[in-house]
Amino acid sequence: MEELASLAAAGDRAALNALLNDVQHPMYRLSLRFLGNPADAQDATQEILIRLTTHLSTFEGRSSFTTWAYTIATRMLLRTKARAVESSVVSAERFVEFLDAGVSDRNFPAEAAEYRELCAEVRLRCTYGMLLTLSRPLRAAYLLGDVLGLTDQEGAEICEITPAAFRQRLSRGRRTLRQIIDGRCGLIDPTNSCSCGRQIAASLDAGLMERSDRAFCGQRITAEVSTLDPASFERVADQIDDIVAIGSLYRRDRFAAPAEVWSQLHAAMPDLLDA
């Protein structure tokens, strides 16, 4: 991407098209993990891509273009106005209370195909909801460190703090997530009481999802492994440190930016981008 970035900064329109087309997907995944809602992530991704374009001349190549893009995106997400979904998650304690109260004594009755899709929707809403229990600074540190795999130095530079402060944030974020999943999440340990199939009824009753409208698992993906493949979730339990395992779940979600991101971006910058 570095060569494309240099060409795009020099005014090469084709390079800019190729660069933004590639980077839109990781920027969408970061936005979705940070905001917890596909529609909000779509809007944020468009804003990020516009900001990357207008700041492209400042890219000096001291880090990879992707890391530089994550810097622009993370700082924008940290400062953006909180949306309704993000604001609705009050605390880890309340999140745990909802999970514990919602566990049914049996799996949701449905045909096999629908059951798998409903489980996938519950899994995605639940695990992405977990991230929203973290304050924005802790969420950013966890995403940068445990999900994206950036170093303490890189994470600290992005968050504009010291490496020691970054490590502290990452540790606090892990402790909060551990509070939710330890002894509870069936994705990490199948013997735990909470499973996606047993949370379907509670999620439907609470209006957190609709049986015929699956906003998360209906998204396009960029990898061959489908987010609907239950076996891919079961294998995560073999990794066993629970925080490592939950981070792996987010990395497996290879969501593609919705087509609307590109069409709206073109509408915003018609002289620079191809339709």
C-alpha cells in the first residue's frame, strides 16, 4: 500500500482509487468493533476515508500505510459523538446481568439453517456489545493491542500516550472483558452455561434483534471462512486463554465495507474517485 499511497499523494487518481478501495475494509471493521453497529460503522468509515484522502500528503512512510490509517481512524473515532447503540451499553455489570437473566434452559427451537444464523447474530451482537462495555480509551487500546496486534509503542503513538499508559489501558480492558466471559461464555468453554442458542429468545424478546432482520450476520465478508460457520467458533475454545480466544473471534470477522460506503464516498469526492 505504501507505493499506492505515494502515487496517490502525487495526484495519481487510479492509485487513490485502488488505495481507498483496499483500505475501506479494515477501516470498516475497526469502526464496527468500536461503535458496535453496522449503520454507524458505515457512516464513520466514510468520514475516515475522506479524512485519509485530505491528509494523505502528511503520510511520510515512517510506519506502514495501514498503521498510519489506523492512527487517523482511531483518533477520529475517539472524538466522534457517541451514537445510540454505544450509549445504550451502560456498564459491564449491567451487561452481565442481562446475559445471566437471559440464559434459557434449552436452545431456541428453529430449523437447522435458521438456528445457525440466529446463533451467529446473537454471537456477533453479544461479542461486539462486550466491547462497548469498555470506555473509549480502553476499547481503543484493546482493539489496537489484542485484536490488531500492534505493539505497545505503536498503540501508544496512536492514542497519544506513553507505552506504559497504553499497557495499563490494555490490561484494564482485558480485566473488564474477563469479568464478562470467565465462567460464562460457551464460545470459550462449551461447559459454560451461556450459549448463543440459549440467548436467542431473550435477545428477540428484548428487541435487540429481529428474527427476519439480521444486521450483523447479513453483511458481506472478505474471507472464505463464513461468520455463520459454527465450527469456526468451537475451534476458538482450543486456544484457551480466554482473552486471547475472544480476540481471535474479532479477527475472524472479516467483514467487508458495505457497497454504500464507496458510492457515498464517490458522491462526496466525484472528481477524485471512479463510480
